[in-house]
Amino acid sequence: SGNDEALELWPSWSRDGRRLTYIRWTDEGLGQVMSANANGSGARAVTRMPGHYAQPRFSPDGNTIVFEKRSGGYLTSPDYSENEGIYRVSAAGGTAELVARDTSNPQFGADSDRVFMLGRKDGKLQLLSADLDGEARQVHAEGELATEYHVSPRGDFVAFRENYEVFATPLMPGGQAVTVGEKASSLPVVRASKGGADYIGWTQGGDMLTWTMGPVLYRASLDTMFADAPKEKDAPAFVPPTSGTSLERTVAAAKPSGTVAITGAKILTMAGDGAGAIANGTIVITGDRIAAIGPADQIAVPQGASVIDAAGKTIMPGLVDAHAHGPQGVDDLVPQQNWSLVQNLAMGTTTLHDPSSRASMIFSAAERQRAGTLLAPRIFSTAEIVYGAKAPSVYARIDSYDDALAHIRRIKAQGGISIKNYNQPRREQRQQVVAAAREEDMLVVAEGGSLFGMDMNLIADGNSTIEHNVPGEVFYEDVLQFWEGSQSNYTPTLVVTYGGLAADPYWRQATDVFDNPLMVHTPPRQLIAQTARRVTAPDWAFVDDEAAREAKKLADRGVKVSIGAHGQQAGVAAHWELWSFARGGMSPVEALRAGTIEPARSLGMERDIGSLEVGKLADLLVLSADPSENIRNSDKIDRVMLGGRLYDARTMNEVETGSARRLPYWWE
């Protein structure tokens, strides 16, 4: 299938393989439940009104489609958000009928008159079933650490996911919840995967379990996992497959052609030790990289180049947010346009690194950005954190070095460049993560959770960076020398400091965020709700300046100190970081370096980004005022260039270098 004006998501076959149901999604999250023939012909909507639909499934007899109805209002339109739940509709089309409000992920086993769903009770994920009216409920399975259930089409087995792996176990008829888990003893359990599992499913009528990891599809047959009769004493045990079918495809990264010259501006290159200022400079950009840069009287503009006059402006590298968070999608729905990412880009963040996200969404967004189908900064991430506390969705059990290595390789296969080493309770577990990441050439960004002793251990053990401020009002000489002698860098995230009020509430009370002309890329009602009414506190109650003061001590000794906006207020929070570094005693140039070249170096990306030098990517900001003279000028941005494409910061339409237009926002 294919539609120039829509995305078609969540495809699911009928049991006879002749029809397909899916969601045709348009208008920022409003879509229809569709049905089509196997060859794509005869596509039609089976629901009568648009909505936030997901996860459609045919009943075994092909007469009914069940699906989720969700809500919007953040990344997607709030329209048609009422009455969330599981619904059913005739495959021929008609009025959808409610099945249940408190469940998700509808699916069928062998019978067409009974639907399975996921629910929660007492913190445990349950597998439930009910008739098509939502009545006669039965609980089939529950697990403390289970995160998904997938019922076999035969209805005799269920696959579940725990600790990022997929397991299979017989499915009981219901009436009493059976506890499932990796080490459950009430029923036989087989671990099907090794190295992680996503997108779990069944094929061949339920004889074959399938899953993916990264771009590879894996399979395991029930016959090899569960014997029909007792095995011989020396019969080999099931071994998870180590190879599969690659679904990888190569798509060219988007970059412009031709040559552009920007002339007449003051340029803050951030090369060398200071600002690398050029009073009257010229930048020549060929494709997506800088071909020449220097004083105007030393750089010749190539014949045929498009010339952009930037007289009176200041140019600096794009900001590199080393600790960014933010929405990439909603339950695997990645919008065609994400206003939060556009807002970040409009206010100068051209690269972000997110140390806690969902792999399925953030790497999809990252790949779409690179392919030119998503207007956004460059995106890098750890995906899910390697978390030691038993929160089911992110718990990563580590009992050995091999366990740590498996988690690192899983994240690398999905697209990660780094690992979030977080809350593993024992030091040797955290050390195993570091050692495994080193073997796989991955960064390890670690968080001590406001525990000074743990932070010092994280430095001693060789983690790449310490995320969030280390608690303690003053760093004395022992800490400064210790840290200076390490290779660990520092991202103190001043917007969310431990130990007192942070930069986020400080700058909300000190500035009129809602009046910033570049904040037009945030939903207006949301912006007013978040920033117009403010709680005030005396200056002495804020500790962002104290945390910045201590970070400057480290920066002065060669530790790479970076901004980390933590996703607090899309766009402007990166500037709050810069301004708070200045509040703590950094000069404007030192603060700007903490937002550009230092995070690029900390992330190992300085060959491509962080400063304006020949051969680097053309990621730059054109400002109407000079932030090296007054750091508060950092948000006076007129234009943003990402990879050689220049955008008007107010509209985020491409200007001078092309004619690409931003998509309408759902509130426009």
C-alpha cells in the first residue's frame, strides 16, 4: 500500500491471508481503521469517523475487527479524544461498539467470540479475555515483570516479554491467574530469544514465534521449544537462534546540492580555546558541509554560489544538547511532524542526545530526520535506560558481564551510540556495564541519583559522563583533583538541580517565556498554562548558580562540561542552561562553549559538529545580537541552518537554500 498524504500503520492480516487491516493516519494523529485486499486494492474505512486508532486485528472468522481508540492533545490533535478503549466493528464497516475501557492491545486466539486484552492489577500486567461485549471476563496470566503478552492463533500458547527477551509458555483457559515469568515454575517456560526481542508475533497458524531485534527478524518453532512427549535424557535443550532474516534497507541521507556563501557577519567559530571570533567573515558551504571559512578578505566566493548577506548579524555553531528528553511519539506512533522537535530546532538546538527514551520511537525519528522526512535536530540516544530497579518497562537484569554485554549489544543493534548506566544496585554491576560498553565502543552516561558516593564511584569506574549535578554545595580540592585525573565528563543539567530550586523555575519567574517570539512552535494553550502563572521564590533559594559555579571549577581543569536541557521547556530550556552557567560565573564565551564544542567533544562528535571549521557539518545559527557580549542574546535567533539548509526561525520554512515548507501544526 502507499498514499502520498497518509501514513499506513499497524498492518495485520486476516487468518486466511486475503485481507489486511491497518490504520490510515493523517492530520497529525487522526486516522481511520482500514480494510483492504491482500494486493492493496479495495481499501476502505470501516469506521465512520476519524480518531486516534491503533492495533487493529481481524477475528479468526474475518467478520470482526477489534482495535484501540486512544486520545490526543499533546503531539497530536485533541479532536476525537473522548471515550478511549477497546472497540469492535464489523469488517464490512459500521458503528464501532465498546468492548472495554481499561485494557489495551486487543488480539484473538482460536475463537472469534472471545477477545484477549492487556490490563493491570496490583502493579502486575495481566492477560485477560472477554466476550465481544466485554462481559464474562477471565484472567489467564499475570507477571510482575512482564511487559507484553501475545496469544498464539491456536490459543494454546502465549508469548510474553520480560527483561527485553521473549518467552513462551502454555496458555491456560482462565478463571485463575497463572503467574508467568522467566523463572516461573507453575508451567514450562522457554526463553526463545537471546539478545533482545521487539515486535513479537506468531506465524504459520501459531506454529512459529517471531520477533525482531534491530533490522533482523528471528523465528523459533514451537516444536523445537516444547516437545509433544518426554525427551530422552540426553536430548539437546532448545537453543535460541543467533541468526535471522535481515529486513534492513538503505536510504540515502538527505543533503542539499550546490554551494552557498554567507557573508558580512561576525562569526563565532568556537575553534581553538575561545570564541574563535572573525569580525567580518565569510562561510562557504558545499552540500551539507563547510568548504571554507575565514575573514572576508581571505575567502573567495565561488562562481555560481548563492550569496546570503548577513551584515550586522552574528553566526555561531548550533547548540548541542547533551542531555535532552522529549516526546518522539505516542505508543509507537511517530508523528509526521513533531512540534517539540521543531521548537528545539527553531531555537538553535541542532543536535540532541537523549539518555532515556524508547528505542522503537526515537530511532525511527532519528532515521527519518537523516532521510529528510522529519524536521528535527540530529537525534542520538541511549534508548531505554539500563536500569537496576525493578520497574518492568525498563528493568535490565545484570547478574554477570555477559548479561551487561547482551544489553549493550541490544541497544547498539537498535541504533544507540550510548548506554544509560542507571541505578544498578551493586558496584560490580555498574562496572560490568562500563566494561561491556567499552568492548562495543559505546559511551556510558551514568547517573548517581543525588548520591555523592555513587557519583565518585562512577568517576572511578570510568563512565563517560556524570549526568545531573553531583550533590554538595562546594567541590573541594580532593574532588577537583580526582575528577581532573579521570576521563569522565560532566553534564550537570542546571535546569533540574539536586539540592534546591533549579534553573527551570528561576527562568520561568525571571522571564516572560510566553512572550518569546520564537516559542510559536509550542501549542499556544499549553505554553500559557506552563509559563504564564509562576511560583516565585527568593534568589537565595535557587542552586542552579551554585551548581554552575562548581561545574566551572571542573571546566577550568579540563573536564568537558556540557548543557543538558532535560526536555524541560522545548526550545528555550537549552538557553536557560547557558544563562545559568553565566549566573554561576562562566563568561559568555565559556557558556557558549559549554553549549557547542564541549558537548560535541564529550559525545565524541567533534569531527562533525560543535564548531564552524572546514569539513564540519554546516549546523549554525544566525543571530540578530551577539551572545559573546551578552549571553542573554543567545535566543535572538533569525535563521537556523542544519546540514546546509537554512530555515526562518519564526516559520521554520526553508529560506535562501530551498523552498521546503513546514507542515501545519494541529492547532493551526
